[in-house]
Amino acid sequence: MKAEKKLETNVKNVERIVAPPPKHWVGDGFNVHGFFPHGPLTGERMSPFFLLDYNSLVDFPPREKPFGVGPHPHRGFETVSIAYKGKVAHHDSRGGGGVIGEGDVQWMTAGSGLLHKEYHEGEYNKQGGPFQMVQLWVNLPAKDKMTTPKYQAITNAEMGRVALENGGEVEIIAGEFGGVKGPATTFSPVHLYNLKPKEGEKIELSFPAGYTTAILAIEGSVTLNNSETLPTNQLALFERDGEDIRVEALEDSILLVMSGEPLNEPIAQYGPFLMNTRAEIAEAIDDYNTGKFGYLAD
Ligand code: MN
């Protein structure tokens, strides 16, 4: 009885279950549900996260022309790209580039800024097939917004791993679960996992009170806190209060779990620039127009 009472007093309740918003195209390669910033899920509410674009599972036909999004700038935040199905190639104005393979993550710190382009990888593009991808924007604290751009290419094999009791597992990208750390370094406290329970598996998650916490159901469905159901392709947003979340898998599932300490700093956004003030946005636009982000061919 005592244990149950403790769980109840510390529970992090579901604030809302969000159905996938209508899809829009990013370039011609990414057909995404823009979960946030959208409606009540503002940049302030979701901080330190700012944007979540989810390309739910689709089957692209074989194509010759590479599909994706051409050269564009970023400044003031990080883009975290998670490939669940399919592969994405990227190139940037600093000479960097690479492929995000199936199951892999690219954590890009845009910082002071760069131009990049993101395309379906050549062989995948020619063959076609299943495609499922998440891009999460993680805001940078004011003091780090102009940090030097960098990548963390995190292969699936490099992720932290915790085996669950019924054969499921947790892949830790950033932060910590069950004493195991993820490889990504972050500028503010962030936990990011793929939770992969088998049917019937029960998992207890715990995050500090005050953290912004959400779970996106990539595959399958689960019950949260013994009450709410989270179906495939929907997002659960939790209250800031409370610490403990109980997950019970209704079937074999894949869940993207994100939790982070809010930055509590002013947010000024214009397209691909995410700063603290309008003056910094004006400066970013000026720097872009005068070539300070470098050059990148189509
Ligand atoms: Mn981009």
C-alpha cells in the first residue's frame, strides 16, 4: 500500500494526447506531421525542445531524381534527426556530410550557423521502400547559441542499451536510463530514448519534476499511468509536475521518449533561425544575406 501511495503522489500525469496534425511537405522529400510548435504546444511550453516534425511511415516508390530539401541555413539550436526507416544523406557549407542510416541518429549543433541540405540517400532513393523519420529541434541556451557548428553521428550500435524484463530494450541516445548513459552530449539536461517494449511489458520512467516530457508512439500502442492509451503516431504530453510515468505495452512497440529541463529564456524565431531577441534574428538574416553562412551548391 505504501509503495502505491508513493507512486501516486509522484506521478507525472498525462496533460494531453495529441493526434497527428495534417501533414505538410518539407522540400519534396519529407511529408511530416508538425506536432510542435503547434496550438497549445508552443516553443515555451515544449522548451528545451522547439519543433517536432514526424514523417510517419510511408512507402516511397523508386525514383531517379533525389528527393529532399535543398540548401538552407540554421542558427541558434540543434537538429536531431532519427531515421527509423530509410536513409538520409546530408551535406553542409563547411564541407561536412554523411548518411543517417536506418536506426541511426544525427545530432547537429547548428550553433552560429551553417547551410545544409538533406536528401534521401542515393541507393535508397533509387530502390524506394519504407520511410519513417523524426526531426526534433533542441534549443540552445543563450550563452551557447553562437557555439561552433558540429555533428554527432550516432549509429544504432553506439547507443546506450538497457534490456527490459520481457525481451524489450531501451536505446539511450542522450541522458540516462537505469544507470546507462547515451552517447550524445547536450548543452542543457536532455533525455532522449527509443523505448522498445514487447507486448505486455511494463516500464517505469522517472524524470525530475519541472522537466518538459513527451512520448511519441512510432510503432504499436501503450497505456500510460494505467489510464490513458497512446495509439500509434500520437504524442503524449505530460504535466511538468510529478516524476514517475508508468508505461505498459499493449503490443510490441517503439516509443520516442523526450524529457528536458526548460530553458526559461525568451524565444525569437524566424524560419530556420532560433534566437532570443528580434535584433539577433535581424542579425542572422543579415549574416545569411551577406554570405556569412558560407556557400552550398544545390
Ligand atoms: Mn535543416
